[in-house]
Amino acid sequence: SMTVQQREFVQKMWEPAVAAELSTGVPALFIIGQAALETGWGKREIKDAQGNNSFNVFGIKAGSQWGGATVSTLTTEYTDQGKVKMVDRFRSYGSYQEAFEDWAKLMSNSPRYGQVLKTGGSVGEFASGMQRAGYATDPAYASKLTRTIEQTLKIRRLVT
């Protein structure tokens, strides 16, 4: 079953996701599915201390190469010691469009993700490729991503 929140999330992310599909070849719904997993369908978007939205729906961290705005927030990482809560710095954007453009750049320019972009239309291959490339530390990331993308595909069939 699906919620109004899930349907609204898919509609809100549709246009920037289509643009990201054009530049990466990854189906828009796969990209929305990843944003849905990272944010709990928009319920856990990364906000700053004042409550302003960072629009970072992909959980992309601000590494040393990042020159843009940042926001610090509590995050869960999976380490040898198990699940660890820690504060980390994330990239902050001016819009969802900027966030999707940055995701597309990361996918296209990083050798780590080059293989993922070649997986074509298979949800499972895309999801396991993302896990292999180290997108997230969660050992169950591929199966969670697969389930979320499948839900996204179902929703889109009903809202078009």
C-alpha cells in the first residue's frame, strides 16, 4: 500500500529526476527511489539548526573538495563496531534541482560509480552496484534500495 506522502514525494521530485536521467542514463524513478530511501519519503530531510531545508535528498556528504554551503547533522554509520550515531557535514543546496544536478555530477564524474551507470534498466543491478561502489555503509543498503525503487515504480504507474 502507498501513502499520500509517498505519492506527493514522487511528484515533487519528478522534474529534477527526469533532468538527472537525461545526464546519467539512470531511470528517473530509480533516482527518486534513492532519494526516498535516504529521506524516508521526505520525512527526514536534512535541515540546518534553524530548520531550513538543505534540499540534500541523497545524503551526500561535504568532503574536503566541496566548496559550497554545508549543514551538520546526526547520521547513522555502520562500522566494525556496528551502528554508530555521529555528527557529520553534508552538502547544502538552494533547491531540489541543484541536489539532483549534483547527484548526477557525482555519478558521471566518479570512477566509483561509472559501472553503476551501465547497469541499464535492472533495479537489482543498480541497487547492488550502488552498494558495491560504497554509496552507503549500511550492509542492507542494496535490498532496502531495491524495495524502495519498486515502491516508486508502483506509485508512478498510479499517478501518471
